[in-house]
Amino acid sequence: MRFSGCFIPTSKETPAEAQIVSHRLMLRAGMITQTASGIYSWLPLGVRALGKVADIVRQEQNEIGANEVLMSIVQPSELWKESGREQSYGEELLRFKDRRQRTLLYSPTNEEQITDIFRKYIRSYRDLPKNFYQIQWKFRDEIRPRFGVMRGREFLMKDGYSFDLNVEQAKKTYKNIFTAYLKTFKRMGLTPIPVQADSGSIGGDMSHEFHILASTGESLLYYDKKISEFDFSSPDVFKKFSKVYAASEDKHDPDNCPVHKSDLEQSRGIEVGHIFYFGTKYTKSMNATVSDANGNQIYPEMGSYGIGVSRLLGAIIEANHDDKGIIWPKEITPYQIGLINLSVDNEVCTALSDNVYQGLVKQNIEVLYDDRNERAGEKMADMDLIGVPYQIIIGQNSIANKTIEIKNRRTGEVSKVEQHDIINVDFGKINEAELYKK
Ligand code: P5A
């Protein structure tokens, strides 16, 4: 994309309302703009990064055989009367009336709705297990929306729901999803810490949260310091992990903690995922049954599994930035390469930049080409703020020295690629694979 044709409203000003760095940078890089308290519109750069997060989540869900659905955002309140949550969910649940005075609600989560779909179609044990997910907008009328997309009222979630024939199978499903979550966050360049958690309004008796450590995190975590040596990529990670103590603030009981005080660490974290096993809570209350092998009607065992897709953008930026701006991990970056033409008035510079641009586009590399007629300093500052991992910088020096400069955004290191023929660029040296190999 040519920057001149993009809508990327960057800003030098530090927004007064933004208390944490990820919120400030998302606003300054022109990724999001506030619509109302806790409600944001996503601008083109934000949409691209959000899409990258969603793609990884989707691939890992498909990998474990989950079925993607897209449930309506608006639900009838009757479904929530059946489960009892219409009352218990409280003020966070946004309700409204349609023209026939029926009460509708904007989904904060969808356990009831998926159970309703399940009971309409699935009647036999032979159809189990089943695992569903969606990537869909939620609304929760949070009492204190803050930190931008971290705690919004409207936010994007991956919510998954599983149905199994018995407790044993359901626990196996839970463990598979636990493992898939670790892999999902790892692919985003993050180091997730799973902790035992409280089930809250979802209900149930087994629950884990996944956290990214950050001083700005809203949650307080307690864990055995051994966890820093833990190998989260081992195949039986759940079993191994169950032996190490790690708990959220709500779950941690200082009087009954199995870890000695001297071995107990305390840190703040951003909750990017939360999974629940709650058995028959919804299948029973909503009378969703299947027949078992003996022809008896039984209630399937359920779990639900959430990833904060929009919150993850905040968490990723909290973990990857410096005083100049964002430093995207390559898996999430909205563009793989930034190309800056420092002298648009110089014909040779522009011809060279255009050539490089077209060459990269031909290789299907997502490139943001700053062809704007702006001051060099401004263009470099914008590219640093936006945080594209590699910048190709072309200016009068490139012509004089027959070199193209490639800057690594994270290290600031500049490497020079020599060109024998300055206009006909040798892309062997500046393609994406070469750059990211370093
Ligand atoms: C699990 C999926 C649930 O809602 N029902 C369906 C279960 N769990 S949860 O913990 O309440 O939410 C799942 C994840 O969504 C993110 N999240 C938020 N992100 C931004 N703003 C919010 N206000 C917000 N609330 C929850 C979190 O990442 C959470 O782990």
C-alpha cells in the first residue's frame, strides 16, 4: 500500500485520556479511535493487526477440530431466563426492547445460545464430542471501562464451547484446548502463564486463566518461582503444569497455599484467555439431552473457552514497544516491510523506490510504502511509531553509494545492501525470508 492513499492518522500528541502505553500508541499510530466510553472504532492499521491475531486464533482452533460458527449478536432474553443468568448476570448485561416490547440482549457471552443450537440438532451420543467456536463482538456494560481495548465495553472475543458424553471425555477436551491456547499465544510472540482461576459468572468447577506478565496488568498472580523454568511446549503440558502452583488473586488463598513464602512470586498480568469446565450447568437448566448407548437420556458435559482477541493487541503492544512506538512481532505486524522514500522530489530516488515497491508487491510481501511528500524526519518518526519490523530507507545517499539501507526496528541496527545497478534491484538480498532470517 502507498501511504499517500492510506488512512493512517498518526499523531505526535500524547492523548491525555490514555493511561497506559498500549492505549497511547494505538491512538497515536491511528489504529483505533474512541466512539464512546469503552467503545472503539478500528481504523485500517488496527483492522490489519486485529485480523492477524484472529487468523492465528482461527488456525489453531481449526487445527484441534473445532467448528467455526457465527452466532447472532442479539439474543432473546428468554434463553437467559432458562439458564437463570437473566437475573444473575446483573448490570453488565445490556438489555433493550424491540418494537413488540420483547426484551433482547447484546451478547456478553454465548453459552445459552450454543446450547440452544445444540439441542435443536444433536440427539445421539454418536454425534459427540462436538466443539464450536466463533470470533464475534461482545458487549459488557463494564462499570469501569479503561485502558483502551484492554477493558472495553464492546470487544472482540474468540468464544468456544464443547459438548462431551462424559466427565472423562470433557476433561480431555479441556486439556486439548489448554494446550492449543499455549500454542496460540506463543505464535503471537508472547509468553503466556496459565493460572488456576475462579469460574465467576460462567460457573463450574475447573477454570484457568492465561496471562501475559506486564506491570500494567489488571490482575494479580501468585506462582511458584519454578514456573520460570517451565517448558510450556512439552506435549503433556497440562499434566506437568498441574503440579506447579499458579493462581489468580481470586483463587489464591494465602492461608492454604502449598508453596513456601520464599518460593512464591507475585506479579501483575493481563488476562488474555480464560477457560471453564462447568459440566451440565447449561445442558440441565436448558434441557439439552442426548441418548446414550443404552437409550437413556443424558445431559452432555460442557466447557467454554475464551480468548480476548481485541485485548491481545493491547497486551502485544505492552510487551513490544519502546519510546519511539510499537515494535510488532512479525506474526502480528500490519505490514511486513516499511519502505521510505526520503526524497520524493528526486527522480532517481522515486524510480528506485517504485521499483523496490513493485518488486516486494510481486513477492506478495505486505509493504507500506511511504511515498508522501513529507519531511524525512516526520516519515522516519511515523514508521517507527507504526512499528513495522523492517524499514527499507531510500534517499540521496542510496544513489550516491549504490546502497539500500535496511533498518531493524527492534534493534535499530542498519544494514546496507549494495546495489550494482541501483535501479534494477537484486531482491535476493531484501526479500522477507532473508530479512527475518537474521
Ligand atoms: C469463555 C468463552 C467467557 O466469557 N464464555 C465464552 C467464557 N470468559 S471471560 O473470561 O469472561 O472472557 C474471555 C476473555 O475475553 C476477554 N475479555 C475482555 N476483553 C476486553 N474487554 C473486556 N471488557 C473483556 N472482558 C473479557 C479476556 O481476555 C477474557 O479472558
